[in-house]
Amino acid sequence: MGWRNSLQLNRKWGAGIALALLALAGLAYWLLREEAIFEEPEERLVLVRAGFADLPDWDKDDLGGFADAFFKSCDTLENLPAERKMGGTGMAGVVGDWQPLCESARALTPETSAWQQFFEANFTPFAVLNNDRPAGLFTGYYEASLKGSRERKPPFLTPLYLRPPELVMVELGRFREELKGHRIAGKVEDGNLVPFADRAGIDKGALQNRDLEFVWVDSDVDAFFLHIQGSGLIEMDDGSELRVGYAAQNGHPYFAIGRDLIEQGYVAKEDMSMQAIRDWLEANPDKASALMQKNASFVFFRELATSGPIGAQGVELTPERSLAVDRKFWPLGVPVWLSTEVAPSSSPLEIEKFNRLMMAQDTGGAIRGPVRGDVFWGHGEYAYDMSGGMKSEGRLWILLPNALAQAIKTDASS
């Protein structure tokens, strides 16, 4: 992964770590069960067989422009064992179900008609529902722009951190099937896994004097949004550029500070956007730190030697073609049809349809649920404007290979 430090745990901790993880997984399981009694019905991904005529504007999308995102996922899938499961709820089978289709697509010309014929001949679309609800929330994200330096000096006083070597990230689904899709993180102390420092603790020096700061930026607000977006391009003080991407997270839950601004009456609900949050933080520097620290989630970064940010599938993201989804329900590296609306935050009334074929290639801390997605818009002012204003209702369809589609029931979860 290119991290400066690799996770090295003393062997004598092994038994203690295992016991701690199992105990924590068991506790999490019972806590989740207790919460479920009082919450809404459990979210469940349901598939309903459809046809290409059911996909809004299927015949209008420039599928030649989709090819780049598709082949990036194929490059990864073609190098994986054929028997490896695709993930999510299991609806996408194993990697071997996709590899022949990737190979066939290599021979396609970029014309939209060729790609339409390819998908119509080899895939079956399924509408994705959350229980009986077809609509969900769709937002946008972008690659952040920052200014930085390798040295701590005014105005570059806010650090970005590498992953601490003691940070342990745990996929709870490996210990309890009921916890699939849930993840925690922490560190080992006396053979026990304990919570890692939260944002406030790190801001107050929990990681000082560890040589984990690898770049300094000139704005704590910019750094905060970088944590939310997960990747960024930093203009360095020597004229060079440094691209950084997600390496790890401290295990604390993500908290949307925009909700707090609405509840306190600082920003009207109808005016809420990423730009509105930034404007408030920059206009209220005496209150900004306390508000940002309410989001205890903290992200660690790594340097990227790529021409774009890397998503959770391990592939370079493609603007307006890469979608972040909830990995609890969704596999990565599969084509999906998204139907929603978009409008720039600078002109919120200029609403346009957004109906196009995308690839599920990323995840996000705030992306939770079967019908939930985050559109990657790219880098620059346009991406910032479009992603910041996106908060729309929409629908999803997954396109599955015909051989898999024949075995899927349409009246139950996959």
C-alpha cells in the first residue's frame, strides 16, 4: 500500500488480540440486536428483474465514455482467482463469472451502439430495492484541492498523517456472519483491543512526535474536507503536486456536521450543502474546531503515484462514472444504472437528469444502505460545484451476467 510503517504486532499479543476481537465482535452483535428492536425494519437488498427498456434514457447514454471505468475494474478482476467471491450479498457470484465478459469487451469499438449491444446480449438488469422501497439518496464527492508543504512553517500548520503502525482495522463479518459489513478499528493495549484516539484527541496531540506527519497544509477546513472526500491533490510550495489517498480510518463513526448546523439554526435545511458548511466554518473560526471535532472519525493518508484517486476496489476512479456504494450490500467492480437528478451548488435551480451507466468502485463512511450512492465528480471547480450541491432521490439497477441472472429470485433478497 506504500505506507511508511507496516503494522507489526509482537507475537506474544496474538492470543490476547484474538480473544479481544472475538469478545468485541460478540458484544457488537448483541448491541446491534438490541438496537434493532427499537429501530426501523432492517435494511434488505431486494432484486426485481427488469429489462433495458426500464432503464431511464438507456438509449441516450454515451456508453463509449463508460468504457474506461469498465476496463479499470476488469484489469483488477482478470488478475484475481476465478473462485473468489465478488462480495456484497452474493448476487454477483464469483470473479470467474465476470472474467469472460471482460475479455469479450476488449474487442468492442468505442461506439455507443457496440456497447449497448454488448450489454443487451450478455447482461440482465435488476432493479435494486431496500425492502419494498425503490428510491434512495444519492450524493456526490470530488478530489479535494489543497496547498501544502513538506515542512511545518506558516501558513502550513495543519498536518496530514500516515497510518499509525499500531492501528488495527477489523472486519467484524470475519467473526460473525451477522456483522458482515461492519468494521471497527483500535489499538492493542495489554492484549486488549481498545478504541483509537478520536479527532479531538488527535487534534490535541495524540500522535505528536511520532514522525507520522508527511505533509502540512494551510487550512484546517481544507484538511477536514479532505478527510470526508478521501483523496486530494496538493499544490506544494515548491511548485510540484502531491496526490494523497485514503490509507485507514480511526474506527470512530462518521458524524455529519451539517446536521448540527441545521439543528442549531445556523443554516436552513433547504440551503444545506458542502459549500454552506465550508462558508460557515471559515466565517466562524472560533467555533469551527469544536464543530469539526464532533465528527470523531479521522482519516490517515498515503501518497499516490497515479493520475487520479484510487477507490476501494483499488482502481483509479473515473469522473461521473465511478460510484461509491455500501459494501455490506454491494460487490465492487460491477456495472450499475443510476437514475437521479443533479444541479450545481452555484445554481441549485438548474436541475438536470442524471441517467447513466456507472461502475461500483468505491465506498464511503456515510454511504449506508442498499439504495444509496455517492457519485465521483473528479477534480477542480466544476467537480466541487456539482458534488457540493448533489443530494437527490434516485434509483439503482445492477446489470448481472445472464448466467447469474437465471438463478436469481426476484421476490427476495439476493
